[in-house]
Amino acid sequence: MPANVGRLLPVLGAILLVFGAVLVWDGWRQDRAEAVEERVLTQRDRASAALLAQIGAQRERFGQRRADPGIASALEAGDEEEARRAFLAGAPANSVVEFHPVDFAPIFEGDLAEFGFGRLALLERSLNSGDSQVAMLREGGQPWLGLAGPVIAEGRVLAVALLRSPADTLIAELRERVPGGGYLGLKQGRFVVGEAGDGELAALSEARAQPLQGTPMRITAAAPVVTSGIMDRPMGYILGGLLLLAGIGAILHGLRTVRGARTTPADAAGEGGGEEVIFADALKQPRPQAAPDAVAADADADADAPQRPKPVAAKRGGVALDRSIFRAYDVRGVVGKTLDRGVAVLLGQAIGTLMHEREQTDIVVGRDGRLSGPEMVDGLIEGLRAAGRNVTDIGEAATPVVYFAAFHLRTGSCVAVTGSHNPPDYNGFKIVVGGETLSGGTITDLYERISAGRLHTAAETGLRHEREVAADYIERIAGDIQIERRIKVVVDCGNGVPGAIAPDVLEAIGCEVVPLFCEVDGTFPNHHPDPSDPANLTDLINMVQRMDADLGLAFDGDGDRLGVVTRQGEIIYPDRLLMLFAQDVLVRNPGACVIYDVKCTGHLAGHILRHGGSPVMWKTGHSLIKAKMRETEAELAGEMSGHFFFRERWYGFDDGIYAAARLLEIIASDGREPEEIFAELPKGVSTPELKIEMEEGDHYAFIEKFRERAKFEGARIATIDGIRADWPDGWGLVRASNTTPVVVLRFDADSAEALSRIQAAFREQLLAIDPELILPF
């Protein structure tokens, strides 16, 4: 081989050595990261078992004390001091026990905030369950393990005992278990009971959280973050080894060639001598063949050329993008499974790309109280800024406050990061661009943009700044609504984000507010924040009756839906609330269009007509309703789920908090009791939403079959959203949910007999499609 060419081989060999070493190191790095994570998860499981054993032992001892006849006798005799002494025998050092009457009267008569809503919630749960309940309490800035349960003698509840013990031993367990380089935390909601290890990993620990069964607590865990590897380890090791061997071979061969040229210059020079002969000889040599690995590398490079871009997932460190999270009304998935920070980054850049095309530069971002919210927001904002968009981060805020901020700050665009009423491990994104709430095709187009790599990257990164808008939101509502008489309301926020603002709004318009579960806690420890499920309104009904309040109001997890109960425990379903809102709006706007979804009662259209309005039935879904409002210029709209949309005096977006204020304004101006007002609204016999769970996608296929085959004699059929069959005395509906994989049913009739007949007709048709269906009616 000519010496000049030979001199290049050591350089090529060095390059191959570097690439080979990088691939081998990358595989080792991934192996090491997996080993650290495995140790962290093992210790998490061991810590979980140890903590459960500790808590179980204390719970067992607590149960024995509750059943102690001596303690019951002391309480019956009014000797609380003796009962306290006996209860604390064998309890952890510095424990405190207190006894409360079953009506909790002293608590409610005192300062509820000072007593602590967490303590009250624990007492309520134990009394309702009739058994011991456990939770972490924060007293004096310190964590205490709380145990509550009724003390019963001869079937009679004498008192509810509350034992508080220091959490020191539980925290010590974490510190003993945490592996080097990892992190373990004990948390309840957002309350960090204790933590150990590298605190910088705390923000990542929720992805590996493990609930402590039978308690509202969880163990969180995290290992050092390692970015995705260059390639899968087996292939990385193999290719890296080949490159190392090829590099060593190239270096050795090159050195031999150069040494040979130096020892036989005459042979190399030929008869003419000099460099010209060497150059000529070099031209006559066969063209050097690239090493097999180098050829493979060139082929890969050609495959990845600009004309054939890689999938976005490959460009973004292996981010997996699940199409199923792109739903009809929003983007929503399970954190750690179909949704993570990487997906949020890609989504943000896709939204920013759409904004770029629509010449929108500024956007508002806010989040609900879910534990994954900060991580999702950071990823989303990173993607938006990469697309050159300027982001105003309003922090933790109810979804309607995010919508309000888009109007108030004149951005026209916003994203609410929220899982709405879904379980705690869900999160999602409700998106508005240029005043349009994205839905249907515009949502799926975001997926297509990402998967095809059609993402705009700006020359300059967009700006990010923080802004507080809660005070502006409260001032805007209170400046328009002031009720004419004081109304006492219980507000149940289900530990959702409305708890941070809804009580303040209602107090600002002149109400007396009793807060219930208004501490924002993304684990929703008391009940699920979904007012459309009657089971979630039990606590609210009990509190309204106990406090002798005029009304009970419930909000969902992000505050865009409203539920209402009366002092008598009656649930006022949203379609009847919409009747009340409609007759009020139509007084000032005769002839106005009022939109309602297919799940609303058949009495609604007639009620709207009688009050001079134009009723329009439309598809279910907040984004679909808002689009129809723009099309029809409707002044009001509502859904059976509890979404209410006021364009009159407001902005036309769904806002459960504002709807509550409008409801109280109507009631206060009437002068009668709320029950009297509601009694005038048409009412039939109806069911709440009934659900049949199915696999993802199967519910759509089922509805298509049902639409093709179902026959309902004598009924008027509407197919704008599922199948609704209306008879003169009632109706039934079957539709596919666009947020969860369920088939939704609802029935409404003038009498129980008519309801049974309609349900029987639907039962026959449903089972004809699938005889194995388990029907909820």
C-alpha cells in the first residue's frame, strides 16, 4: 500500500476506535443505570413492606384499645382522663389521643381551619366506615401518623377516638433503606412526610410511586436519570466491538505500511523517482474498499438523509407516542405508560407549530393539582418555546381560570394541563389556539405532525414568564355578580384544584361558604372529583344537612363542571339546572339559541321554547359544544356532565365556578328556598349516566354495530352522537364516550313504568349485539 494512503489508516483507525468506545461505554452506562434503578425499586418495595408492617401493628393495637371494655366504661362514666391513660398504654412515645362526640358539634362550632380539615376528614371516614382509618396529619409543621375509629359499646358509638403518633420511626425506615445515588420519599398527596437520598431526584419520583395499601400514603422512588442509549445494548456492544477491532486493525496495518515506505524508498519511488512517480502509482492502485462497518454506517447515513426523515420518536431520544391519547376533545393518557415529559415536549412543539402557522405568538399555560402536573408543564413549555412561542405560566389553576387568562391577557391561546375527573395517574391537555378549542381532526393532526416530523423549530427560543391571575378572575366575577341575600353553601372540591379559588369566588359575591375537601391534593384521598357520579356526592349531602346549609355545590377535578344538591339530599341534575339558567338568560335575550347535548332530558327543549328560546340538541363534548356556540351565536349551552357555557356576560367557555355564581345569583334574587325554585322545573324519572366498560376502541365498534342493527318502533331516532330514541313519554340513549373506553347509557321518562319499558327495549337491542354484555340496569 502506498505510504501516503497508509498514513491515513491510523487516522481512520482512531476514528473507529472512538466510535466503538462510545458505543461500548453507552451500553455499560445503560446497564449501570438499570442496575441502580433495580436497587432503588427493590429498596422501595422493602421499605413499603416495612412501613405497612409498622402501620399495621399500630392499627391492630389501636383496634384493641377501641374494643377495650375498660375504656368504654370510662367514657360512659365521663372520665376521659382515665380513658386517655388506658388508650395510650403501649402507644409510641409522645402519642396523643382525643375523643370526639359523634356529631362533631364542638368541631363545627369552633374554627374548622384551626382544627384542621385533614383531621376532620379522617374522623368522618372512620365514623362512616365504622372501622379504624389511617392518614398522615401535619401538626405544628411536623408529620404525625393519625388513627381514628369509633369506640363502640353494646352497638352504640360512644365517641370517635383520634390517636396521633410521631412519624419518626417511619421516616427512619426510609433512611435505612435508601440505596446510594437513589431517592425514597413517603408522601400523602403533596405532603412530604419524609424523604431520604438525593433530594434533586424528588421531582422524578412520582413515576415510580407505590401506594401503601389501606392508607392514603405512597412510597416514591427515583434513580439518577440516564438519557436513552444510542442504540439497543446487544447491537451496541456488537457494533462497538467490531468498530474497536476494525480500528485496531486499521492502525496496525497503517503503521506497517508507513514503516515499509520508510525502509524501501527506492522501490516506492520507481525509475523516475520523486513524488510524481508515487502519485502516479497511487492512481494506478485499485480504489481502497471501506471496512464493512464503515459501509454499513454510510448506508445508514443515506437512509437518514433529509429526504427520508426518521420518525420523531427516534429523533427525540426514543420517546414513544401512543395514538390513543389523542382523543376527541383533548390529549389525555396515563402518566408513566402513555404519557411522560418527552411526550409533553413533542406535544408542545406541535401546538407551537400550529400557532406559528396561524401567526399566534403568545400562549397561557396552567395546570391542575395532580402530582405529575409540574413535570408535564415543564415539558409542554419546553416544546412551545422550541417553536418560538412566548409562554405565560400561571401555575396551579382551575381550567376555567386558564381559559379566562387567555382572554384577560389577550393571548387567544392556552393549554390547561389537567386530567379532569380521571383517576390520579391520568393527566392531559385541553388546548385552545387562536380562540378555537381543538377537537376531532385538529387533535389528531397534532399526532400526525409529530409522527411525520413536521415540527417548527424557531431560530430563537420563545420567552417564559410567570403571572398570577387568580385575583383578576375573582375580581371579574365579583364585579359583575353580587347576591341580594346571604346564602350558606357547602363547597366540595374533592381535593381538586378548584379548592384553591372556588370558596374565595363565592365569598366575594356575598355567600357564607363551608369548605369541604378544598385542600388541593392530587391523590384525591377522600372521594373521586366527579360530581356526575352520585356516590361522590354523599359527603356533600351529609355536610349540607349537618351544617343546615341552603345548598351544596360540587366541582370536578379541574373546575369546569358543577354538581348541586339540596338540603333534603336531592341531586339537581345539570339538565334541570340548564332549564333554570335558560329561563334567566332568555328574560334578557328573547329568542336566543340555547344548546344542550344528547344526554339531556326530553323536557328541556319544551322548557326553552316556553320561555321564548331556540333549543338546539348537539353532540356531547366541551370542545364540540363551544364550536356549535360560535356557529349559532348561542348565548348559553350546557351538558348533562355538568359543563355550562355562558356567552351572556361571560366568555363562552365552560366554567363550573362561574356557573355556581350565576346559580346563586338566581336563587338569591328569587327569595324562595332553593327547593321551591327547583320544584317548579319539569322533572321526570331518570337515571344518571350508566356505563359499560370495554377495551379501548371496542366501544366505538360496538356503537357502529348498534347504529346499523337497532330498531325502536314508534320512536324518533337521532344519530348525531350515538343513538337516541325519543318516545312521547320518554327516551333512551346509547353512545360511545370520547374520553374513556366505555359505552354510556341514559334513560329518562315521565313515569317509572315508561322508564322500565324503554330500558327493556334497549336491553333487548343491546343483548342482540352482544349477549355477554353485563348491563348496569
